[in-house]
Amino acid sequence: MNAGGWKVRIPFPRNIPYFELLDLEGEQDDVTAAVMRGVRAQLMEQLPHHRPILAVCAEGNTSRFVAEGLRRLDFDAVNMAGGMKAWGNYYAWRPVVETERFSLYQMVRPARGCLSHVLVSEHHAAVFDPGRHIEHYHELAAAVGARIERVLDTHLHADHLSGGPALGQGDHIPYHLHPYDAIHPLDMLPARIAYRPLEAGQTFRVGAAEVKVLHFPGHTLGMVAFLIEDRYLLSGDSLFLESIARPDLGGKADAWAPLLYESLMRMAQLPAETVVLPAHFSDMAAADDKGVFQATLGDLKHRNPGLLKLAEGEKGFCNYILANLPVFPPAYVEIKRANAGLASPDEREAQELELGKNICAVKKQSSRRRVLPGVGN
């Protein structure tokens, strides 16, 4: 594990509860020694000697004994400090583009597969799809000498708790959301958050940079994308690098799948050189050499399975979507409630709601199993 970066992979995951591994001989027994006995008895021939081993537990306490025991057995082992809790709260950012007029940065939360973006121009900044740990966006803005003046969500998120309302409320910054998403889609209760409505075709400026609002319903009714300087498309959850949105999180897959088809057809008409920057990713390896998750629309039209299905027409496309929907995660109902201001989870509840990986995309049919580092599938 590279502590200075976020590109961490666990290519050979083994889920072994520590209480099954420990060979304790008494209450006063040394835990590290017990680990060594357990490894010798159960794992010695299975663990790799030619690459590092990362020991992981919930908070990094027990796993440090495992790592120490492995090192004493001549394995190259390290402990994940803070455990899965720290990994789940880890963010890092990379520049997408930096010019004299504007810069665009991508904020990555690797354990969740979440992506957010920060546009900076003339010391003004706008944050798009922020995660709930809003201090990272303040740190980025301070690092580039900018002030956050606008916060926007592409939609009412279901897979993670948005930091948009908190970032706006705490600093008196306007928070923007499409009004169609200012209502919980299942219980139809209106949102209890302060927001400014987004409209299709609306434009605004961040310093010298222009941002256009494009309405692409399907994943949600209020799903929008933001087109920056007619080149960089923050596609939200409509289009990903390896898949497309699922239309069932509002409980209306049959009705929303045709909306998604029409939206993606319109999106596909944008120039081929448009750079797509989604709000999620499913595989760390999808990042480019700079660590940025991006691709041109022209490239995606030739390799993205969902976009390729557009050629089969609305009926064929919808049949494909409805046949490949992942299991509906029950927590997504409560996450949407929280993001609409209808519930106020505390920190412990927030972490529980965000357990696991995001499942906002249609399942990609593949024989290769994809695993998010630190998160079980």
C-alpha cells in the first residue's frame, strides 16, 4: 500500500476472521505469537512471498498484530492504519485540466467508487457532487487559492450521503439541485433542504469558465449533467466509463428506462471529443496514467456496452436494461431520505448506510469479477 496515493489494489483478497486464525494458548498469551502459530498451521503455503501483504480489519487494531506476526515470519506485511473505517473516509484529488482560464479537479473516494469535481477560475470555485466529508473540498480550494462559491449535485444521490447541503449551509453557499429530484421518489415527500433549482439549458459562470446545465432524466427524473466550456461533461450517474445508469432506484424501472434511452441518445449527439467525467467508477484500473477517470464520448460510443445497445432501438435497449438490473440495495432508500433532508443520520449511522460499494450502474455482463479495493462484492 502506498500511503501517499490512492491507487491501492488488493489482487488476492482473503477474508479470514482473526479469531479463526489466532492460536491462543491462554488469556495471557502474546497475540503476535498466536498469529504466528495460526499462520504456520493454516496459511504458510498459501500466502505469497513475492509481493506485499496488507492486513485489514475494521479499525486497524487487531490487524496490526497480524501484520507484525507475518513480518516475523519473513513476509512483507503492512497494516492498514485506521482499518476499513479510515479507508472508507479517504479522499484524494487529481487535476483533469489546468489552463490559464480555468482548472478542473477530480476528487476520488476510492473505497466508495465515488467521483466529485471542483471547477476553479479566477479564484472562484464550484463543487459538483461532493461527498459528505466536506473538509476535503475546503482543503483543495485552499491549496489552489480559491473560494468555494457554488455547490451543485447532478441528482439526489442514493449510494452515498451528499455533502452538498452541508457545504452550502455551513458557508452560506448556494446549493443547486434539479427540482424533480427535490422529492423522495418512493414516499413522495418533498425535500427539507434549502436549494436553488436547476433548469435545462441554464448557464452560469465560475470566474471566466462557462457551465451549461443539460437535463438527462432516467437514473432519476431530475438527473442533470454539467458541460464545462463545451468540452468537459460531468455526466453524473447517466453515463459511466464501463456502463450506464440503472433506472430502477425510484421504483419505476419500466417507466424510466425509456427516459434513459432518450437521454443517452441526446447525449450521444454531443461532439466526439467531449470528455466524459462520471460520478462513479467500478474498477480502479479504469483510471488513466494521471489517475483520472475520464474518456472521450467518441471512445465510449465504441466500447461502452450500454451505449452500444442504443443501436438496437428503444425496445431492445430497455429489454437489455431490465434484464441486467442489480439487486436493489435497501439502504439506498434511507440514503435518499437523508440527502433530501428527511432523515439526519449521525456519524455511526452514516458509516453503516455507506457500507459496501456503489451499485448505481447496470450490471456489466462479464466473466471477470471486479473487486473494489477494501470493499467486498
